[in-house]
Amino acid sequence: MGAFGNAFSGWHLIVILLIVLLLFGSSRLPAAARGIGQALRIFKAEVKTETPISESPAPATEAEAPAPGTTKLDAAP
């Protein structure tokens, strides 16, 4: 059982890669892979430098009024 369970076998992945190669061409694939790699590096850097979220609860907001034409049901008796 692989990473995707029984959804993909080796042949499925080969066919998908061939379709991607036909759609985008061999000249665009390195640029796309480079862009994905750069995006992942930026994401990892942001995750490392992100400040922790405070543990204080968010301020409570007032309840919104129901939309016109609707009724608000209270708890059943």
C-alpha cells in the first residue's frame, strides 16, 4: 500500500507524468519545478519566523440579527 493507498499504482503515475509532459512540454517543466521549489523555500522560511499566536481568546462580538424573512428558533421545550 503506497502513499495514496490503492488509488494509484506505478502505471497510473507513469501515465500521469506522460500527460503532464505532453501538456506543458519539456521546456516549461524545469521552470515550473523551479517556481514550486522557490515557493516551498519561502513558505518554510515564513513558518520558521512566524510569531506564536497569543493564547488569549478573541474578543466576543455581538450576535448578528437574522436575515429578513427568516425566523430564529429557540431551544426545544
